[in-house]
Amino acid sequence: GQQVMQIPQYQHVQEGEDFTTYCNSSTTLSNIQWYKQRPGGHPVFLIQLVKSGEVKKQKRLTFQFGEAKKNSSLHITATQTTDVGTYFCAATPVGTGNQFYFGTGTSLTVIP
Amino acid sequence: GAGVSQSPRYKVAKRGQDVALRCDPISGHVSLFWYQQALGQGPEFLTYFQNEAQLDKSGLPSDRFFAERPEGSVSTLKIQRTQQEDSAVYLCASSLGGGFEAFFGQGTRLTVV
């Protein structure tokens, strides 16, 4: 299957610290999406990036798509306990249609 | 409905038993996806439909897995002769099509004993 790696696998931060997760694909992507999954829950869509070098912000969250469209990052500024969960990137490789493949995920724990 | 609905929410099957998992996508959504999520892992792609056409089934782990969406709406994932390694949460998602966000159902947790 498609290989989409994310690092780190786990991250523990103090509340108020920043957090970043990185997503890397071995192939060029048409687009990349980011999802958040709370423990016991299902993935919830956060954002989609399509253009090379694109940067999008949602309040404390900043999403970037690499220039080569093979990697992406999610940065959270000043984490809160409500940010706890697993963050997944989901990639659509060029030429594969509309299906998307999830990364390995980064589990975020925020210590109050 | 307001969202993607999956049933049953929980299923316990004896090894060797056949199971059928149902997904009701959001009305009007063209694309439908099935994923398998083992405990502590990310969702693994199984198969993808565009309307009634199954465009990609490369993720189905074996010929015991079969999915259909005969009228381009409700989809069923069938697993024949279940085995313990089939134990996982099976997630269904739907979207308006390429480039649109996907909405996930709550999943069906399958436990094979």
C-alpha cells in the first residue's frame, strides 16, 4: 500500500507549549488532508491542502504543504487540553483518483 | 440523515462466521470509502466507490473481504469466514467527490472470538 509516514509517533507537551507533526510521502501528492481523532472517536476533517507551498491557518493551527508536494506539517501554537487526540495526515497520490491514504498518526497528550 | 451512519456499532463474531457491515452515507455523496483501523493504528484503506462503481479494491486484505454499493448509496462490507486478525474498527466515509472533505461514520467494532 501507499507509505505515508508521520513523526513523531507520540508527543507529550505541557499545556501552553507548541506542537508540530510532520507527514512525509514517498510519492508526489495531488492533495493532502489532515484529520483529528479523539480517543474512542472517528476521524474528523480539519483541512485540505492542494497547492505547492500552501499555508493555511485555523486559529492556533497552521498547516503547510511542501514545495515538492511530498510532505506536510501541522503546527499547534500554545496547546490546550482540548487539543488531545491523534492527528493524521491523509494523502492522495498523483494519478490514483480520489482515494486517500492515512499516515501513521501522531498521538498528542497535553499535560495540564 | 445528518451524517454517515454505520451499523451495527459493535459485532462479536465467532471465528469462521460471516459478517456484514452496513454504511449509510450522507445523501448525495458520490464517493464512499471503507477503512480498517486496528487498535492504536491509523486507518488502512480498503476500498473506494464512486457511485455504484468500485474503482479501487486494492486494500482488501484477502478474497474473504467483499464490498458492494449496488445503487450508489448504501454500502455493505462483507467478511467471510472471519478470523481473529479481522478484529478491528471498520470505518466508512463519504464525500461529494474529489477535492471535498470526507465525513466518517462512528465505525463498527468487530471482535472475532
